[in-house]
Amino acid sequence: MIIFAHRGASGYAPENTMAAMKKAIELGASAIEFDIHNVEGELYVFHDRRLDKKSNGTGLIEEVSRSYVDSLRVDGEPIPTLWQVMSYLSKHNCLVNIELKGMNCLEVFIDTYPKLINQLNVPPEKLIISSFHHGFLEKFRLHFPHAFVAPLFEGVALDCQQTTSQLDAYSLHLSLSFLNQDMVTQAQSRGLKVFVYTVDKESDMTQLQQMGVDGIFTNYPDRAAKVLQV
């Protein structure tokens, strides 16, 4: 089972910061997930659209300047760029799940994706591109037909089969709260990996392992590795 450090090792360091990424590597994580937004043509690693809850800033992240974002802190840590995070992670040969979170990030990411491969030497098979905005993934696929893409579903995935087929998806990312054995079995029978978020309770980890899911997202990758013995 693959264990993704969710927004880095965010149980131990401020989420989506370099501190969280470095902590994940320190704990031995072999896979890391994080979110991106576009600010004036620069992709930043941050979760929320609003800055207020997660940082000491205010407003919508896509409506502020790069200099403003650079001045902000998340529990004392700066908000990193995608390039900063990937420059670090590219040296550690880990699987990276980049979630397209911001509504305006697609075009910039389409330009950036080949640079991650050609300039940072990240193998394409080490990158999974996911999003709740399935149309983003469809457009991304037009440019990079062999890239690994993964639709995220928040509730009951009613159109799961149609969406994954249209995208020729690599994996399917489902909420722990809306998961059952049939969903896992059916997805895997169609050649999909099934990754589940966000899993921090040991009992849930064990149950998902018994269900045969392919991976989990957790804020505590070291705990998961111990429980799952991977």
C-alpha cells in the first residue's frame, strides 16, 4: 500500500510548507501530496482559496500579488512555490500527487508540467495530477495524453465509472466517509488504483488495508507505515 504524506507531514509541521515536505522525507515517506494555486503566473503550494484560515493573510489567493503571498506565513513558515517544493522533492525520488486546486491554475500548470520533467528530471510516472475539477484533468490530458491523472470525488461517486473512463485515469481518489468494498472492487477491476483520503485513525488504516485499497493519504505517514507494516 502506498502512503501519501497529506500536504506533507502535516500532522507534525504546518501543512503545504517546506517544513512539512522535509518532515515527510525525514519520516521516510515515499509519496507526498499537496495543492496548488496560481498567483500572477506563479504556482504556490497552498490549500484554501481564502488566505484567512491557513495563513496570516486575508482575501482570495488568486486576487492578491506574488509579493503579498511571499510576505505571508503559515504558523511561521513561508508559503512555498511549486518549483521550490519540486526542486526539493526531485532529489528524493518520491511519488508526488499534485492537486490542481485553484480555479485559475490549469494553464500555468500546463506550461510548468514539462519543465518539471525536463528541467528537474522528475520521471513522469512519479507525478499524479489530481483535481475535483474533472474538466481541468480532461483539458490537461489533451496536452499530455500519457500523464497520470486522477479525479477526486468528495461524496458518493455516482459518475465515477464514466469520469474515469473519459479521462483514462490512472487512479481514483475517494473520501473515507463515502467508501465501500464494491467501489474498490469495481474500480480495481477496471485497472484503476484506489487511493483514499484522509486517513489518520489506526482502525481505519487497518480496515482499508483489509479492503485492498492501493493507498491512503494521511497526516501521519510514520504512524501509517508502522500500522500497515510497509
